[in-house]
Amino acid sequence: MMEGDKMDYIRELSEKAKRFFDLEYERAFRHFNLTADEIPKRTSFAEDEDGNQVLMIDGEPAIIIYKPNIDFANARAILRSERLYEEKRNEG
């Protein structure tokens, strides 16, 4: 892969990751019935012990966004998230 191709690939991955994460956040906001005004007041981000990003809602972890696993040799990236609010609902 040439240098320009790598940069295009990284840009494309970045855009796909942004869309993926935005959809996960939107799903959580809808689940908690957050209005646009409430989002900055009731949400925050934290980092867990493994460096993954955690969306906090009302001080409780709602989603874990795991660090992407990027495989340049096979031109792929694996993005994962875990919806903790769905697990709590299923436990209850």
C-alpha cells in the first residue's frame, strides 16, 4: 500500500468509526429520553483501565466504546461497543 493510499484508508476508517460511534450515542440518548438540552448536563465521558472510552449518563456507565483493532495488512478495522444499559434492562 502506498503512502497516499494509507492516508485515504485511515481517513475512510476514521469517518466510518465516527458514524458508528455517533449512532451508538444517539441510540443511548433515545433510550434515556435525553433532549438536546439535557445531553451536556447528564452525560460525560470517562476512560476505563484499558483505555476504552465510556459514555456516562447520570454518573453511570452506559456504553463502552472499545479501542479499535486496526489490521493494516488485511485492510480492516474492528470496532466494538457494549451497551451496558441494555444488559441492566435484561438483568432486571
